[in-house]
Amino acid sequence: MSTNISSAGGVLPPLPDEKIDMLAATSVLQQQAAEIRQQRVNWQSYQQSQMISNEDYTFIVALDNATDGKAREQLLKSQRAQCAKTFLSLLGHVSKDQTIQYILVMLDDLLQEDRTRVEIFREHSARKRESLWSPFLNMLNRPDGFIVNMTSRIVAKLACWSVDPMERSDLQFYLTWLKDELQKQNNDYIQSVARCLQMLLRHDEYRKAFIAVDGLSTLLSVLSARQNFQIQYQLIFCLWVLTFNPELAGRMNRYNVIPILADILSDSVKEKVTRIILAVYRNLIEKPEENLIAKENCVAMVHCKVLKQLSILEQRKFDDEDIASDIEFLNEKLHNSVQDLSSFDEYATELKSGRLEWSPVHKSAKFWRENAGRLNEKNHELLHILIKILETSRDPLKLSVASFDIGEYVRHYPRGKNVIEQLGAKQLVMQLLGHEDYNVRYEALLAVQKLMVHNWEYLGKQLEKEQGQSGGVKS
């Protein structure tokens, strides 16, 4: 993609906010904000009832009546300290939702017009030795959807545009709130939540904090559910900016980013969704500091049939020239990785992707003879993945293949039986003997027999004999 962002290695030109705001112009929040701007607040009634001070009244009326940017600039120049004092006082003392909505829109517009105005609030909090964040974060607990999401938008701007980053405990609270809002069922404001994350995650100091609150898992969980293309784009944009941190880019496919995006890519009809997925894939190859991780990511893409998608995309005409460049880059890298691919690499990548199927390596006796012992590497990493599949998967195909692989490991690795028993896999396979699916029962029975019997040649002849007689396996 032609637009760069803040990376771990330095600050790159940011994505213009007006471009993102144009994308979000149709959001529920923006539509409601446009309606709220047309309203008027009777500030005098608040003054007369002594709910606001004379200073606050004078300032807010002057700001409300300042019809152009120049007038607002002059007012803020002469009453800079009063600006922060008045907004915070109004937000703290006014209870009527409709008025709070209007105040928040005024404040958001003020910041949007000139991002350096966030310093007005930072300076005020420093002068008063008060938290900049507490007055706003407390408002995230209010019941009104517009109020909490417009407040969130303001918090994101303060966090991204101020010279001082958000402190750790406040940041954790805010990121957790955003994460929970993403997961909320039928959230009308999900576009605005994603927009805040798009802003925050362009800053490297906020990326690791987001990972620490399990934000990446949440992003992918929401993406895995069917979303409209705008939400897909915004959430994948968040993934894209995360990949500019080399360390995060290196860890990302542990969360199955590549297969999830491959599914979206195969269904995508929107150019901007296609473009952002290809940009993520490119970063997953270019950004990791270890060549081995980049290679593993290439192999994962091959396994998820990304090469096939690239060949389809090559036939389409795109307005964005970056797409053609990314397709060419990915094609070259993936084809090179296929040439270097060993059968064990292929097997390990398939297993790590969680997408087990009857690919050729599973039924290859040569593969198991040569590689069974390698399942012990990295503290039995691959065996633990197989066991996790047996424990959690409901897919008969995955259960069948995993059971078969456990049996082949035991058959070809001398101490395999002991290892499998120590890791608790034997019990899991035996439980599958009662599975509702015939193929799962069949493969589980084979695996159990391999665990019990040591004369493999005799077992093989017996199985062939039984299959010949009955077309299946007798229990």
C-alpha cells in the first residue's frame, strides 16, 4: 500500500484522517452528530438556574456563536485556559443527555478542526494536577450509545494527538472497553469503535498494549463472524497497522491470521478489502526479523490456497496500482517457498493452521519413517497441536486426520506410546471410539490398535483381511 504509518523503527507519514473520516462518514455516529449540530441549547437557562458559572456561560455561548474557524481560533487564543475548564465543568455538571451530546459534538469538532488543541486539555490537567483521562473514561459507563461512542472518539484523539501518550492503567481500561464493544452483539456503533482502533494502532506504543488485553484474538473472532465489507476493511486495517511492528508481525500467524484472511479474500468483491488483505500478507513476509518466520508465513499462505486466489486476481482489473504490485510480490515469494518446501514444512504448516485434511503427507509411510521423531521438537509442539484438535474440534475430518497422525507417530517412533500416554492423548483417542461419525470411529480404532499392538506387519495384514471381508473394521 502506498500509505505508511508509525512503525517500531520510526514514524512514517500517517494515513490522512480526512481519508478515514470519509470512509466513516456514513457511520451511525456521524449521522447522529450531523443531526445534533442542527440543535440549539438554551445556555441561559443553565446559567439562571446556577448549574453553570458565569465564566462557563460566557465562553460556551461565544464558542457556540463563532461561525467560522477564524473566530474560533481568536476565541481560543484569548481564552485557552477557560476552554478546557468550561468543557470539563459542563461535562461534570450537566445531566441531560441531549445537552451532553451537543457538548461532545462541539468538543469533537473543535479537535478535528485543529489537532493541536488537544494540548489545551493536557495543559489544563497538568496545571490542576488532575488526570486528563478520568473525566472522559468515566463517561464510557453511561447508558446512552451516542454519548459513550462520541466520548470514545474524543479519547482516541487525545491519546493519538497529544505529546504525552495515554498512561498504562487508563490505556488498559480504554482498550478493554473498545475490545468489549467490538464483541457486543448488534452494536450499531461498531464502525466507530473500529475507527478508534484504526487511530490508536498506528502508534507503536499502543500496539503491544492492545495485544496484552487479548485484542488480536478479539479482532480475529469478530472477523471470523460474517461482517459487512466496511467492518471487514476497518478491522483488517487494524491488523495491517499491527504488522508494522516486526515482533508482532513475527507472532501474528500463531493466531491464525493467514487462514482467516484467506477465507475473506476468496469471498471478497470489494477492491479495498482485497487491497488491505494483500497488504497484510506482504507485511507478514517483509516485516518479521527472522527469515524462518517469513518462510513459515509463505508456506501457510500456500497451504491456504492463496496462490490460487492470486491467479484469479491477476485476471481482474483494479484501479489501485498497489494491488498489482502486491500480487506480483506475493506470487514470487510464494512460488519460491513452494520450491523450497520439504514435506515436513508442509505438514507442520498445515497442522499449525488448524486446517487438517487428507493431504498426501499423512498417508505417506516414507514421511512418517523419516519425520515421526520430529514431532518431539520444541517440547512436542506439533503433538500438543494434535492433542488440542482432539480435545476441542467438532469437525469429523480434523478428528479423523488427527487420530490417524497420532497412530502413525506411535507406529514409527520407538518411544511414541509412552509419550502419547504421558501427554494424555491415548484417553482422548479412546473417547472417539464412540463418536457419531463412522470415519472418526474408524481412525480412532486404528490409532488405538497401534497403541496396543506391537507387531505392525501382522496388524497391517489383519486390517487388510478384515476390510476385504466386511468393507470396514469390526470393533
